[in-house]
Amino acid sequence: MSKKLRLGVNIDHVATIRNARGSVYPDPVRAAKLAEEAGADGITAHLREDRRHIRDADIEALHAALSTPLNFEMASTPEMQQIALRHVPHACCIVPEKREELTTEGGLDVAADQARLKEYLAPLVDAGTRVSMFIGHEPRQIEASARVGAQVVELHTGMYCDLHFAGRFEERDAELEALRAGAAYAHELGLEVHAGHGLTYDTVRPIAQIPQIQELNIGHFLIAEAVFMGLGPAVTHMRHLMDATRG
Ligand code: PXP
């Protein structure tokens, strides 16, 4: 088991609140610095095609201000590739993106788009960014991710969290088992394994126990919890739960 489990804090929804009023606050860069001080090992930001939360200027400012790695979430479009190649962030996580969805609803169908993705990723890998595919736990998606040249897969934990909060515990446990098997298989294929989406204090522990997982990316719940306890304490508590599970 990799002992240290890294925490990437997704600060998109600080920008959602800022944009709701067209103001300049709250500032996602300030949130990112606070998260770093509170124990985040990296910052994640998703520049969506419609710029509904993070904007281009935020990416520039984050890149300049961060002392931890930036994980740039992006759809596999030519525009996003250009932006990623301009900044060369530590990591790029390729996500599916639909304008009409509220958040990233499912994993990427890498298996159905292998030739294009292989060509798309090559310049990013050559530039030195670590490329990650946001996928479900299906073996064919894991195998396809290895084939297209990704170094990392991030397993989508959204379904597991939804089933937990719906009280559908048998199905939740089956989903958890499939995530465990997916993490083991990805590791066997030489991929680094991350996970994220929908994680909370209630759902993080079983995921943190999966030995092959090296990083969790968590956003919405931490920003929501910050309303009640402040962002620093919210991040520190998540860090504590993750460390206690691994320790
Ligand atoms: N990982 C990926 C690839 C995502 O798209 C998101 C959501 O932007 C997250 C992690 C974080 O999910 P949440 O905000 O639900 O914690």
C-alpha cells in the first residue's frame, strides 16, 4: 500500500459563488492558498468550455501562485489542449464534458475513442504533464487508458457516493467492490490510480482504504462544509480522515 494518500482540493465552486454575483470575490486563488496551508497536496481546477466557474485568468493566477502541483481538469478539445500546452501544469485530467450537465456525470468512454485520444494526449505527455483519464471502473476503460498513453487513471466515485446517500447499501457495497477491483487492475497495468467525485467525510474512508489509490480529488463537499467551519478546518479534517485510514 502506498502509505501517503495525496489530497487534491478542487476549488471550482469558489468560482461558482463568485460568478453568481459577477463580483471579484470569493477569490479561488485565496481558497487554493488556504487549502494548501491546511494540508492539500495539490489543487484541482476544471476550466469548462462554457467557463461557468473557473476562467482562463484563474488558471494563470493559480499557476503563478501555487506552491503545490496544479491538476488541470479539461475536456479533450483543441482549445483546452492549447491552454494546457501553454501552462504545462503538473497534471491534466481528461474528463467528459456536456454543457447541459451540472457536474461531470460519468466517466470518459476511452475505449470508444482510442485513436483520437492517443493522438490528442501525445503532445501533453511529451510536454511533461502527467495525463490522467477520468473513467469508471470497467476493465475495458482501464485497458484503453493504458493503450492511449495515459500515466494515471482517476476512478469515478460518484455512483458509490450517490448509492450511499440514497441508503442503497447493498448496491453501494457492490460498487465499492468494483472500484477495488478496478484500482487493483489499473495498478497491475502500471497505471497510477486516483479517485474522486462526490466524496464526503461519510464516504471517504472505504475509498482511502483501497491500497493502490494514491490521490483523491475532492471539491464540492469541502467548499460546502467551508460555509459552516471555514475552508482550512474543512480541508484539515478531510486530511485527518485520510491519514487515519492509511495510518
Ligand atoms: N475529479 C474529477 C475528475 C472531477 O471532474 C471532479 C468534479 O469537478 C472531482 C474530482 C471533484 O468532485 P466533487 O466536487 O464532487 O468532490
